[in-house]
Amino acid sequence: MLSHPAKLFTDVCSSPSITNGHAVNVGAKYFKPGHEVSFSCNEGFSSPHSTTTCQATRVWAPPPVCIVVTCNVPSLNNGRYTTGHGNRDNASNTSYTQLDLFSPYWYNTTIAIICDEGYEMKGGLTTRTCQSDGSWDQPPLECVKILCNDTSDVRHEHIYHYPELAIGENGTVSYNSEHIFLSSGYTIVTCSTSRKLKWIKAPEFGKIFITKHVHLAVQNTCNLSNITTLGNLSKLSFVEYTVWHVVE
């Protein structure tokens, strides 16, 4: 007569139950000690092992565990990250909260960027999503200074350089001082929130009129030849020479 069926399985392991993963090519429900089973993790999860072995204690070792893949939070200057905590069932969560910069974020987490005042996102990228291999799907997000690129309000034919300014910054223009001079106001501009350069106090320029300088030459001629000294002094001879004086 056969023993009670339960007696037959007292020293075996049940088929491993793997959260976020599954055993590979397993048809049996019970396994003897020493039997090895392969397993794999679902997308977005990983394990340091790919096999597990039934122990005499009726447990599987190493434990067939699949843990969620995480991405480290990249560094960011002049801004902060926000995040919609994604999961493997919903990658489009857009309920953003401020990101804990010291915590890695799991698979399908989408991070967005908020730049500080006076800065904007470079390249038009706004979000990055954590991929199943632990990497982010887009290049690093970057906050760059918002620069004034409109000089229409301060344009002048003799100004040849405008400073590169961010919103709220001041700078000085350079003008051709050989042709004009500053008669009033200032040459200082500021970068407005509309991204246009504006005068701090609009300058007024005066033109410099250049006249021709006429150079006159005056000729002085001396003829000191054959002058004889008195007494025992030697005879001195001088030749004719010319001196030119240039007068402006």
C-alpha cells in the first residue's frame, strides 16, 4: 500500500515563485535537493543571478529575486528636477513633485526640469525617462542663461558691439569714437524680460567734424662763409645750410 501522498514530498522544493519574473522551461511542480532552475526577470527588473538551486532545507538559494532597475539622478546646475513616479504599468504619469536628488529612480520614472529664473532649457528637451537597462533615454538636460538677442531698440549706425547679456544683467555698448561722441545719457544697456536690449538712459550722440590740416613750410637760409676770427684764432669756414620748420 502506498504511503500518504504528502510523505512523498517532504524533502523537495516547490516550483520557485518569482515576483516580477518567471522560471524558464519548468514543467514540474516539485524538485529534489540539488536541482537547478533557471529564471528570468520581467522588463525593467533585474537579478544578480540567473539560476537558483533547491536546498535540503526545501528553500531555493540564492533567492530568485527580481528587483526594479533604477537610474541615478544626473547632476544639474541652475535648475531643479521634478518627477512623475512611473511604474511598469504606467509610464505616462505626469503628477510631478520635487525630486529627491539623493535617491535613484526606478524604471519608467520620468523626470522633468525646472530652470532657475533667468535660465531656460537647452536644446528643447524637457523630460528624460529611466530605461530598463538603468540609463536615461535622452542626453543630459541643461539650464542655460536666457540671452537678449534683440538689439532693435538700441541700434545705431556707429555702435559696433553689443554685450551678450542674460535677463536682468547690464552691459556697455561700444561705439566708433572717431566719428561720434557721447553728448548726453549713457551707453549702458540692460537685458529685459522680453529678451530685448534697452537703454538705461538713452544716449545722444554728436558727430565729430574733421577738417584738413594744412602744413606750411618756412625756409631759413644762412650763409656764414669766410668768417675770419680776430687775433690768433683759427679761421672758421661755414657752409650754407637750410632749416625747414613745419607749422600746423
